[in-house]
Amino acid sequence: MDFLKVKNGAVVDESGNRVRLRGTNSGAWMNMENFMNGFPGCEHRLRFFAKQILGEELGSYFFDSMLGNFFTEADVEYIASLGMNLLRIPLNYRHFEDDMHPFVYKEEGFQMLDKALDWCEKHNVYAILDLHAVQGWQNSDWHSDNYTRSALLWRTLHFQDRFVALWEEFAKRYKGRSVIAGYDLMNEPCTNTDYTRMPLLPYDGRWDEMNKLYRRVTEAIRKIDSDHIVILEGDDFSRRFMGLDVPFTDNLMYSSHEYSLVGTHPELETDEQKRDFIRKEFLEAEGTKFAMKYNVPLWVSEFSFLPDQVELYEEMNVHWTQWSLKGVGGGFLLHTPDDGAYNSLVRPVMDKALFTSPHWGEEASRELREQIIALSETVKHLVGAKNLDNVEHPVYFNTTIGDNYVDCMLQYPYLELFQGKNKEELDHILSDFRFDRCQINKDVEERFRKYCKS
């Protein structure tokens, strides 16, 4: 496979031909996410409790089986069959480094990633390494495997040193692998959550800290690996770009996330109105404006699939990867069988989870949700912060109380569902994540075939 480069605002191969990158994310594999894997709370806390409830051996085996079934060569072969040429691989630093042994790297994590890269190479699919969960956490949410609501990366030099060193390790190991299209340095940074996620406006980004760290890690990578594209995401969950330094070196690509709000506007009744709304969203997004201003390639690395979005990206020559390949419910290309062993087993717990996939029922948690909204209104009145008038403050209460408290408490009853089962029984249940057991979202599949093979 050719090494890809950025030249004159475009991604090109070694012959100078333009390359359009289209694909998906491997999703909740080397960085598990509750609403995708169908468990409550955040990953590393679940791993801790698993060894308490299931025992050391089975507690580890549970995750080996989950991840071993979740993503295999069959998934990459399927991606290639759709005409996709790109797979973004979200990574959790904990697969490569232990907090108690900083700067010492785990071979088992690299072996796991190497297998995926071999599959991609075999099926002619480029990969982008995406550090989705960073040491010290780059944002306050569950997808960086964070249960504290504080992003410590931005004010802790130790975590920044480890972040840079891990990218140096990636560069040393993969500098010669052309199957890797680029290095996505950090997923959805959110620099104003260093002390907690506060719903106060205006957004107070730490641009100096972000630019300094981006320059530092890029320079460190370039000293080892001058070939691979380096990808920078915007602040505020990849939505804000105007405080970023101007492109400061060559071979840079920028990544934005475009989760459209079109579905929250019931007044948009016709298809034409919805298309116009999506177009306006995209053209007014800071990532779009930044890429146009500086003539750098733009990659929408995450979006919930909407046909109008993809058609717009195709029209605007934007690279894209849909979020995401696989999960327990709708919105994915593949999902576990609704009446399968896994969904049937975990449903009683997941129906109670507050912050999880809409695939699960909400009736059991409706009363608590209503109480959270009432509590948020009470606190708003008590605090009297006028800034709260401009945000959906119940969302912050729901995330903090739900994801970081209630759902973490639900991890015990979730794991107790697997108590007493042997390895064979665990494999049977968790094999529902295997490609040949998953159900295919045919509508999404056909649209992707159309776009990727056009």
C-alpha cells in the first residue's frame, strides 16, 4: 500500500493521485464504550469490579472474550466489501501502559493492534490510529474512560509527558507501515473540563495549552517518523477550531465531528428543509471554515449516519468515517441480535441505566430522569447563574448523576449476571458480537455501498 501524504490541501498517494478516504470506526473494541458494548458506567472501573465479582481469572477472560468476538478479520473483510478504504481504530492508553508502571509498554496491547493492521493490509483498507482515551483524560466523558468528570491532562505535566512518550512509541513501531494513513493524536479534546464539566458560557478554551501540546507531540513524532500524516482535532469535542494555531508544519490533516442536530427540530418537515439545515450546519462549523481558510484536508471522523450528510461530504470532497461499525442497538452498520443470548441476559440491568443506548428501554429509569430534571431546576434557582439559561442544564446533571454514579453502581448487578458461568458459557454469550452473529442494518449498508463504490 502507498504511503499517503498531504499535498496542496489534498490527501495523495505516492504517485500524486488524490485519494478520498471513506469508511467507519472499529468503535468499542480497544476502547470500550457502555452504550455500544451494552454495559453501564465506564470501562476501567468495570474491569476492576469484574475481578472482584468473577474472580481474577474469569474477570480477565470476560474482557478477552468480549473483545475477541467484537472485532475480527471478518469485520475488516466486510468493510472492504462495501468499498470502504479506511478504518479508524479508537485506542485506550490502558492497553499499552499501566498507571502504576508509566513509560513501560505492554506488548499484548501492541500485538492486538498489530493483528488489526495485518487484517487491514490484507484487505487493502487504510487504518488511522486514534488515541481515544488519553493518560489523565483529555475530556470529562465516558468515551475517554473517565469517571471523575475532570480532564487532568491539561494541567498535569506528568500526563502530558506520558501522552507524548506513547506517541513516540507508536512512531517507533509503525514508522514503516504504509497501511497506517495517519495518527489521530487525541479524540475530542475538551480543555475547559480540567476542573469539571461546567455548563457555563462562554466556552473558556485553554488554547495555549492545547496548541503547545499539539506542537510538542507533533515535533516528537516527526523526529522519529516523517512519513505519516498527523491529524489534529478541534477543542470542545472536535467542534471548535478558531483558536488553533495556523498549520505549523507540513503533512497535517484536521478532524471535526459532526453530530447533526437536525433530529431535534420537528419544524423541519420536508426532506429539502432537512438537507438545507444539514448543509448550513456543516458550512458554519468551525472545522469546515478552518479547513477552507488554510487549504488543509478535512476529515469528519465521526458522525451518526444520515444520508444527507454523506451526500454533502461527497459534494465537498471531505473525508469521512461513520460512527460506528458495531454495537448493541441501532445506529450502527452491525448490531447484536435483539433476541440473542447477550441482549436477553443484560437487558434487565441495562433497562435501568440512565446514560446508555436508546436501544434499551427507558421506562424503568423514567422516574429517576424526571427527578434529575427537577433537581437541576432547583440547583439552577439556588445558584442563580444566568449563564444556565442558555444551555440544557439537565444534560449535565443526567451525565454526572447517571453515567458517573447510578450507572457505575449498576456495574455490580451487570457483572453478577455472568457470575457462576464458565469460559465456554461466557464465549457463547459474548459471541453475539461476532460478525456472523450480528444483524446488518441493510438500509445503511446499501447507502454506503453506493457512496463508497461510486
